[in-house]
Amino acid sequence: MMITAGVDVGAATAKTVIVADGEIISHAVTPTGDSVARAAEEVTKAALELAGLSMANLRFVISTGYGRNGVAFANRAASEIICHARGVNLLIPAARTVIDIGGQDSKVIGVREDGTVSDFVMNDKCAAGTGRFLEVMAGVLGIDIEEMGPISLTSKEPCHISSTCTIFAETEMVSLRAEGRTREDLVAGIHRAVASRVAVMGRTVGYREQVVFTGGVAKNIGVKNSLEDGIGLPILIPEEPQIMGALGAALLARTELNVLA
């Protein structure tokens, strides 16, 4: 049995997917915390334990994500752009566009039929349009970030947030709250601001069906709905949207083994 692993260490979470002969057999997700190396090791051991395996069973490991160079046990590192495209392609072969919004960046990726990347654009310089933006705004409103999606669904008149800078948007949110705008309308406005930023950014790549939404923010139904409005196309979300990069890395590891064989 050819067992490989993909380890995706992001700003907020570390993910590992274990693949045996091209099929997912387990996965795990943990907070990244203050150490990339420790998070990578812990999440990989957790995924292996779920599969009844150990580190000794791994034939090849590829790391990805912003912390990819800090995974000491990886055989090599790979671009998260390539890995996300490959992972989504396995589960949703019809995917031609991937929107990924993580803790510290957002990206739009064009995907070919074979799972390779045709084009991409990425924002990793500004928190606007990322999970960090949502986290800051949730803090301003005094709510848990997990509550934001359901809360926004009851909005009657979403607020317009004009600032693209997180700091200025935070000030704008405080002003809108002082004007008496409801929590629901404030949260819906936040989602629209994130979606608008990403939708505009991705125009250079273009949006082709099927569009797939990945990353931790994909679990927020409010952002998903706002993105659909922004790009004018339906969006699919994988059952586990956070592990697409790790899955792609594990599949690339299997390809590496086949080349070496």
C-alpha cells in the first residue's frame, strides 16, 4: 500500500490528509498556535492515529501553506496554489474556479480539467478579504466568529462598508453601530465587504463554472451567499473545505513516488 501525507500549515490551522493508493483514509485539523513545527507534527500524528498508522508508514510527505518550510519531516514543499487545485479536482472534477479564503490570505484559482492551474490571483498583503478581517469585526461586535453566518441570514438591510482597510473598516463599524444599525445588518455588511473584495480581485482570472469555495471561511454561509451574489454564479463547498490544500499535497506526494519508482 502506497501511503502518503499532505501537511498544510496555515495562519490559523494546520491540516493533514493521509492518502492510501490515491484514496483519503483520514484527516485532522488543529490550531497552528505558536509553533509551525509542533503543529505540523501534532496534526500529522493525529491523522495517522485515526488511520491506525504511524510516521514509519509514510512513504512520502509534501508540505504546503505559509508554514510549509517549517515542516521538518516533509520530503519537499509545494505551492498552496497547486495543491488546492489538485485537491479540489479529485473531489469535484468539474471545478474550473477555486475561491480560497483562509486566515491571512485569499486567492482565486483557475483550474484545468486535469487539476493543473491555468491562472491565479492572490491577496496576502492586506487582511481585508480574509478570515482575519472577519475575526477583527467579530471582536468589535462581541460575537463568536462561528455565529456570524447564521446571524447574517436574518438581515433586512445589510450595511454598506466602504473601507477596504481593516483598520478603517473597524472605525466605520463602530460608527454604524452608534447609528443604531442592527447586529444582523452589520454582520451581513461585513460579509458583503469580504465577498466584494474577493470577487473584484478574481476578475483577472475570471469565474467559470463549477466554482468551488474552500478554506476555513467557506464554513460561513453568509460569505458564501454574498460571493454568489458578487460573481453571479452558484458555488459548491466541499464537505471538508479546510483540507483541500493538504489533500492536494498528499496526491502530489503519490505522484512523486510514482516518478521515483
